[in-house]
Amino acid sequence: MPKAAPSSSAPSLPASYEAALAELEQLVSRLESGDMPLEQLLSGYQRGAELLKYCRDKLEAVEAQIKVLDEGTLKTWTPE
């Protein structure tokens, strides 16, 4: 008998860093409102942790690419 497809209740990874950040901001706003039941708070916190890890991983990947482009030396960015 074939295995069942993964549960559709588990949220997937966002399409982009910007999408993850927007979802995370909305989630934090809902969590801070204090109007969520305890179970939703827990699942919201878990989703937030996933989104935060996703964003950090994306930023680290970009930083690594910048290091390669700058010949291994990470330069301090200063706005003009």
C-alpha cells in the first residue's frame, strides 16, 4: 500500500526571504495581540522559529556569496 502524502497541515517554506519576513511580521503581530488560544500560540511560536531560521539561513547564504565576490574579505557596508 502506498504511503500517504505528507500532511498538508504543515506549512511549507516561503517562496522568498521577503515572503518569510512578511509572514513573520504578521505572525508576531498576532502573537502579541494576546487573542490567540494556547494551542495556536504554541503552533505560531513554532512557525515563527521556522521562519526565523529560514531568514537567517538566507542571509548567511547571501553573506557567503558577498565574501566570494569580495575575494574572501567581508567589507563593512556604509550607506552614502
